[in-house]
Amino acid sequence: MEESPLFGTSEEPTRPLTTSEKRAIKINQLKARLQKEQAKLTAVARKERNGQLIALGVLMEELYKHWDRTKRLEFASLAGKTLSGRNLDRVLGAFKRLEGEEE
């Protein structure tokens, strides 16, 4: 008797699936399809949000370029009060880059 990892022994007769087994297979297939659809929707939503964040960043950068020194310092102070960690580092780096571009 030869052992097959997928089907057991090769001499075992195959039997038709019961209704409950067919139903379980169908449920698993539907769950997999639902999971794929949810992943697609999540990806679309993430892409939209990323686009919005980039556009907002472009707007803020353009505003920052036209502000006087006082307004820039107020904005930097607000960023320090509002953000922390990596996001604060990124914003402060952007401020530094924008200041360097004007010199």
C-alpha cells in the first residue's frame, strides 16, 4: 500500500462528499473570496488616503513657503505640540529643507 500525503493510501476507495462537507467547502471558498474583496477595498481606501495626505502636504508646503518668519515659527510650534516621534521628525526635516531652499 503506497501512502500519498494528500489522499492517504492509494487503495482507499474515494467516496462522494456529504452535503455538510460540500457546504463546508463552499463556505471556505466564500470566506476566501470575501477576504480577497476586503483586501481590495482596503487597498483602494489606503491609496485614496495616501493621495489625500500627499495633496495636503503639498498645500501645506506651498503655504509655508509664502508665510513670514513669525507665521512659520508658530506653525513649527504647533507641529511640536501636535506631533511626536517619527512624524515630528519628518515635519521638522521638511521645515529645515524648505528653509534651505530659500537661501
